[in-house]
Amino acid sequence: MRERPHALSRRSILIAAPAYLACLRAGHAQESWPPVFEAGRSQFTVVRPRAAMPPIRLADLHGKDVAVTAKPGRITLVNFWATWCAACRLDLPTLASLASSRPDRIDIVAICTDTKDLAKIRKFLGGLAVQNLACYADAHGAAAETSKAMFPLVGMPITYLVGTSGVVEGYIAGAPDWLSPAGARLLQFYREQS
């Protein structure tokens, strides 16, 4: 004799419903996290609580004072580098290429952290393909002060991503390939978060 399959009872449905709803919520919550983006032994790390990027007083490579801020509706990458840093020689040209490929969508601010000597900074950058990159010196110590609270320097180089709403979203240390599909997915994710 063949057994008839059991229909779900009302009790079974009520018991299973919370677990089903939790699974749905967990799946939806995953969509709110950025895609994985890695560089060597480092990966993009989300920063919480989020805070608005303050204006940073810097000097351009000609010695002119500049106040750098995040522009509403645009992603800003704030990169900290040093003239002694070997990985920076790889990172800065990649950022310059990214700046050239998306000038209408992204702002990149590259801040030298180890010297205020503009001639030394220009000499370091002279051997790299970084013509389209906005490079600055921390002539007033503003970036160093800001880095204590807003942009901790946990490695070198390190790049902080500021989203379209002007808040710091996360960071990645090392020299990631921002032009890779994974880099493009991360930038697109934050572009859509407005």
C-alpha cells in the first residue's frame, strides 16, 4: 500500500515561518555589504561607525594651499603614501590610470605623509606615470591630525573610500588593482549607495 504524502500542518508552517523569514532577511542583508576587493594580504574593510570626511588643508606640488573635500554625488579616494614606500610606486600609477578613466565619476586625492619637501616629492613622482593624479603634501599637518581620528594609517599605502554622501565607507591597504573587475564592482556598489 502506498503512503500518502503528509500535507504541511498549520503548526508546521508556524514553526518554520520564523526560520524562513530569517533566511530571507540574511540574504537581503548580504546585498547591503560591498563586494570583496583584495590586494595581496589585505582586503577592503568597512568602517563603522561612518563619519563625514572633514575638509583637509594641504599644499599642492607648487606650494599653493588647497582645502580638499568630498564632493556630493561623487566617490572620493583618499590615498596616503610615502616616498620610502615601494608599494606606492605601484599604487600611484594605478590610481592615476583610474583618475584618467573616470574623470566625471571619481576624485582621487594622493597625500604624501613622510615629507613636506616639495622638491623631494616631485622627484619621487617624476619617475612614475602620475600626470593625471592630484598629489599633495601635508604641509600643515592637517592630514596627520585627521589620520589619527578619521583615517588611521594601518599600512602604507592605504586608500580610504568616501562615498557619494561624503562619509568614509572603508579602506584598503597595499596596492590594489582599482582597474580590475573587482575594483570596478566595489566602486559601482558605492556609486549606487547614494
